[in-house]
Amino acid sequence: MTETRRIFAVVVAAALLSGCPVGPNVESVGPAARPQGTALSVTYSQDARESIANGELVAVRESGLLVLAPEGLTLFNYTAISQANFTEVLGGDQLRGSPPSEEERARVARFARYPFGITDTQLDLLLEALGQDRLEVVTP
């Protein structure tokens, strides 16, 4: 009988311990708790002057970052971005100066509103919902 209780206690303890959370959770990763993408700050150059835009990461494209900023939905080409800081991503990820590798784009895309990309149809519907006639594009 004592041996049976000991085995039962070990099984119960193992079951309880296996349910303990380890690592990040919904409360510690902002984009996991809501449908928006991560917040970011983009430092970019356009017409020989540097500016900063803050907004939400909507999608990551091969050509640049699609951002919902106060000015509207904007595509920041990588060639125009001198720095992008993702404030809610664990470790405060950054992109600096050159187009990111495919691996870096995939890692950052996980925190976008559309982590698997946005189709042209979805983009058109989003622009319409925002009352924009066209996508703003920032190039150097």
C-alpha cells in the first residue's frame, strides 16, 4: 500500500510540474494578446532628409515593411530605412541599413498583423477601410 501511494504521489507531482509555464506568455508579448502587429519605430531617408515614423507592423514584404502609421498605410522600402526598432518583440529586434535576409524577414514577420503576408485583394480592402486611395511608398 505504501508503494502504491508513493507511485501515485510521483505521478501527481509529474502531472502538476508538466503544466508549469516556461518562457514567454501572452501577457509578456504584446502582439500575442491582440490582433494588431507589433509597434515599431522606423527611421528613414526620403528626399535627402531623415524622418521617424511610428506605427504598427502590418506585413513584411521582400521590398520593405508595410506599416500602419498615423499618416496612413505606408510601404517603407528597405533602401530607405536606416533603422527599424520593434519595441514589443522580445529582445527589441532591429533592422539596420540593409535589406534583411530571408531568415530575418521571416523572424520579424511573425510579429506582423499579417504574419504570412498580405494579398493584393486584402491590401485593397484594407486601403478602402482606411479611406486611402493608394498605398504610400517611401523610397530614398
